Amino acid sequence: MDSTLYLVTDSSYHTEESFLRTVEAALRGGVTLLQLREKNRSAREYMELARKVKALCDQYQVPLLIDDRVDVAAAADAAGVHVGQSDIPVADARRILGPDKIVGATAKTVEQAMEAWEQGADYLGVGAIYPTTTKVKTVLTKVSTLQEICKAVPVPVNAIGGLNADNMDVLQGTGIAGICVVSAIMKAEEPEKAARELKEKTIRLKQKA
């Protein structure tokens, strides 16, 4: 699993056609892991969209993760699931999906990170580093806490929250495996170009560490 450039989708300001076009452009640009996040769709709608996105991800050989919904992840044969602190626990997601699927978790403290890892999380998303424009509740995480989490757990850690090509230098030396972005690609006029630039900058940032 390569989490260098991890895209979390947001379809709220897209038609389905423009959403799928943006997702494919991002995949062409070098996204290495993709999480489909749909907070306001029914299970059936989520499932239908997941199948369409999975077809694109399979074409570019990028793992598809489903946000929150273990049932949708299993039914769509996605690569795995990502769970937040208020979602199904990591241990239960692991038990349902089995040992061969990816289970990721959100953590904002070292304690949460340790608990998620001990329950079987394959990677962690840590943040928000900056305030975000997505419609989810955000609690800011200090860069120093991010660094402590990277040292505390032996699984990949990705920074998330308001990150873009202009403000990610603050992550240098933290030990992250990569970054998670939403708006920096989903709202970009040229999502393929945006993905390419973000990936190149993340690789350079990790090399400097």
C-alpha cells in the first residue's frame, strides 16, 4: 500500500459526470490511494457510486477505500475501509472484512493512534493540520503531535486537513508516509495537474526528512 498521495473524495459540488471525470483525472495525475467519502447518500446510492469509482481505480491499479461503511466496502469488493473515531471500531471492521483487506483509522492523539494500531489498523490519518472547508467536524492537531504519532506506531501515518501545495512544508521531518487531500484536488481547475504537483512535492518532502 502506497499512501504518498491519498485522495478523499467530495462529490457535493459536482454532478456525477464531473465527479467521475475529476476522480479519473486525479488517478492519471498520480493519486496512490483513494477514499470514497459519501456522508449523505443512501446505502444503495453509495453502492452504485462505489462500483463506478472502483472500475476507475482498478483501471489505474489504485486501491479503493470506503469511508465509514464496512457493508458498502464488502459489497463493492473495495480494497478496504477507513473509520473515524465515531464509526465502527477498527477491531470490528477487521473482523468483518478479514485479514486481507485494508483498515485505516483516524487518530488525533497518540493514545488514539496506539489503540487503533493495537486493534489492527493498517495506517492512520492524522489531523486536521489546518482548518478545512469540508462538511465534517474538524479538531486541529499540532504538527508536534503528528510527529509523536509517527514515532509511536509502526504503520504508515498520513497528515490530513486543509493541506495543499503551498502550506505542506510544515510537515517536513515529521515522518509521515504521505498526505491526504480533499479540496486541493476535488476543487482544482486542473485536477490531474494538481495531483501531479502534490505527489512530486510530497515525495521531495519525505526525502528531506
